[in-house]
Amino acid sequence: MIGPASLWLKGLSGPVRSGLWMTLSALCYAGAGTIVRHLAGELPTFEIVFVRNLFGIVVMLPWLVRMGAGGLKTHRIGMHTLRGFSSAVNVTCQVAALAYIPVADMAAITFLQPVLGSVIAMVALGEVFNGRRWTALGMGFLGALVIIRPGFQAVDIGMVLAVASAVAGAVISIMIKDLVRTETPAAITVYLLVIQALIMLVPAIMVWISPSWEQLFWLAALGLIGVVLQVTFNRSMRAADATVALPFNFTRLLWAALLGWIVFAEFPDIFVWIGGAIIFGASIFLARRGG
């Protein structure tokens, strides 16, 4: 941002800036999910993911021109590639899930990511198993059961894909935690977009359906929103501690419910709100206790 808006932001305290950035990030998440749900019944999943990344690269071009090749210098292309593959799985599951379930349901399930990330860190990185983490895991599992309600309703394939996306997202969070120690956020984003586009190229070609101009517009909007989502999330986390930033991320469920109601006449039932609150509470519990 430039001019008065930039000066206004700089004049705010770190926690306030963090809350504003995270709220905007949450809105972007809900907006992206709404667009995907609109396109999911018209275009193949692989194509949506591939074109989304292409438009994301276009959005990042000004940064690439300004920084030059030096901005992408890295000695960790292997980790970038692994992260790109994991993200391709994550986004593909998200897009596929949104063909079956409302945006708000998807938003609620994604709150599992910090909880699952903590468990993965314990297993993969040898971090300590303690009562705090077991409590958070139990809360997250309970919240997921409240939303999915197996035995009380048929388990939707969309919910299975949403949980798979949350697992992949948790793995990615561990990778990002490692990458940010040596790589810039912008470089991480560019490598993600390029590698993910390359991974999805062949699957997209195999199922390709020529999009209409309207669909291209929404795909371009999806690419733009995806970049803004990442940038605003990172800025929020830099402006204040996670314990300050993360509570504002719960607004993604509110935004998703609002957009789902306006666009699709879908509104989450009480179990989604309760389950989402339980899962989100587990992630905040972890953040406040230091993971």
C-alpha cells in the first residue's frame, strides 16, 4: 500500500494491524472458496488448480521483474518441490471437496490444520508428546466428529476430501516453518506457484475443457485472491504473536457462512458452528501454550 493508507497502517499498533491483516486473509479464503464452489460443477478440478496457479504467477510478475533472478536464488529446491507437491494435493482436495460441501463446512474443517501440524511435528521432528498436545488433539478430533457426525448421517465424500486437505495442510505448515528460516515469503510463494503449475500441467491437459470468458474471469480472480490471501496471512503473523493473530482467523467461518448464504443459499447448521468452535479452540489452546 502507498500514500495515506500506508501511513494509517503504520500508525496502528502491531496487534491491530495483525487483526486487520488476518481478517482480510480470512475474507480472501472465503472468497476463494466461493469462487471454487461456483466453478467446481463446470470445470475439472485439475484444470481449476492449474489455471489458478498460472494467474497467480501473473500476479507475482511485478515482484519477479523488480527482484530479478537473484530474488529466486535458493539452495533448497528439493524442499520447495516437496512443498509444491504437498500443496498440489492440498489444493486439489480442497477444490474437489467444494464440489460436494458448503464453503463454511470446508472452512470449519481447515481449523484442524494447526492441531494436526502439532501431532506431525511430534512424530516427524521428535518433539515432545505432552498433555497439552494430547488435549488439543482430543478437542480437534471431537470437533471434527461433531461436524461430520458419522453414524448419524452418511459420511460425505466431500468431508473425507476436506479432512485429507487438512492433513496435507498440516504437513505443509511444517515445511513452511522450516523454509522461512532461509527463504523470503515472496520467493516461497513464487516457487509454490511455479512448481504446483508444473505438477498439475499434465493432469489438467488430460481433462481440459475450454473455459468461457466468464470462467476465465473467475479463474483470474481466484489467482489474485490466492496471492493476496498468502501475503495478508504472512503480514498478520509478522505484525504480532500467533496468539494475537490466530483468533481473527475464526472470521473465515463467518465470512464463508455469509458468502455461502448470499451466493448459494447455503447456511451451516448448528453442528458446523459448534464443531468449528471446538476445533478452533484447540488451535488457540496450542498457540497460547506455545505449541
